Amino acid sequence: MKRILLLSACLCAALPVYSQGFTVLSYRMGALGNQDDAIGLTEYRLSLPGPQLGWKEGVRLGTTFGYHHADFGSDFRFWGNAPMDSWMAGASLSVQMNEKSILMLGSAARFSRLGVGKFTNQRLFHQSGLTYQRAFRKYSLWIAGVAYRNGVVLSLIPIVGFQGRFGASMSADILLPGKAYIWKELSSRRALGLFARYQTTPYPGPVVSNVQNSVLRHRMIRTGLAYEEVIAPRWSLRADVAATVVHDRKLALGGDAIELPTDAGIILDIALVYRVNAR
């Protein structure tokens, strides 16, 4: 199984055909369920590879840099009627232990700020993880590990996953508790999938009284349909349309938590994907 390195915050590697791959550019829009004139969520992310290093012993180091913008709409913006903007950076170290096993250590940081050009109430959110990946047939592997994040309720969580093919035209990209995609290959260039995703994104909250480190947690559990089409060697376009099963925001102020109303709705994701191990 050839060596691969995927620079992503979720620490995925050795992705099969029609998996998510490395998302270079993504755009997300969510429509509110009970409001006709507002957008419930608008996000975009840009991720670019940084310096890459490799050694003959099967050790690979890679870096990535990016930018993240998020806005809940005219009535749901962050503090000061401004969207949230963040700079991102990540690094991953992979070690090829033998022909079938890879050990990967990864870390990603997101420096969040309020509004473009505003550097008040800055916060650093980070996540790190260690995964062991074991190939058991061509283009397929099992994943197990542990991840740590700050700014969320459960900081330390286990990771289990499967990435690979089953049957003549089916494949899976599963990394729990974050995501599960099941793909049906329509042709050599197109695939249709079912998916479910869980995501909690922390942002800096307002400074209230003596509370300096409040956190706004945006949580989504959504499920829907995915479509992916190859547009060039190693490059694909992916579109996800999902309904939110759970969609909420919670403001953590010291030992207190305040629920902020957030309507359930439809989420559209469009992404440009780079696939490390495309055929």
C-alpha cells in the first residue's frame, strides 16, 4: 500500500476513491426553518498546503494553512454585528511502521477574531490527535486513535473508523464520532452517497463582567445526500445537502451555559477536493 499523507484537522489518511479527501475550498449555506428573509449560516474555508518533508525511512511531515469565515446572518451574527474570522494552521507527522501500518500524529490550530481587521477578544482553539491505521486489503484500512480539543464539553474522545471499498461499486469513509459516508459509484467519474455528520465548532464569546474566556459553541448533527464528480486527475467537486437533526448554539460563561435559539433547517455544502490517492 503506497505511502500517503493527508493534511487535515480530522487526521484522516489513505482515503478511498470517492472519500472526502483534502478539502481545499468549501462553502456552506444554511436556510432558517422559520424565517423567510434570513440566512441561517454562511461559512467558507480555504486550506492550502505548506512545506512538506519526507525521509526514506517512511517518515513524512506536512503542514497546511487556511482561513475560515462564519456568519449566522443579519439577526444571528456574532458580537458587535460582525462575522467570525479565523486563521488556521496544521501539521501532521506520519510514520510508516511496516507495509500495512501507519502511525499518524496531527495537530491543528484556529486563531479566531471578531470581524475582518478586528483583533479584540482573540482566542486560540486547537485540536490534536494520534491515530493507528491498519490496511487489510487494497484501498481499505481500519483506524483507531484518540483526539483532544479545547473549547468543547468533551475534550478527550476516542476515534474509530473504516475507509475502503466493499462490493463492486460501494465504498465507505467513516471516522466516528465525526462523520460517516457511504458511497455508490455511478461511473468512473461520479458517485452518490448517504452521510451523517456531527460537528461542534467553538468561537470566542463576549467579555461579560469578569468572565474573560467565555465560549460560544455551535453544534450541528445533520444527515443527507452527497454527490461527487471528478473534474481533473486528483480533483473533485462535492456537494452535500442535509437536514439538521440537531442545530444549536450554547454560550458558556464561567460555570453557566446559555442556550441561544437556532432554527433547524437545510444545510448546503460545496467543496473543491484534492484526493491524495486518486487512481
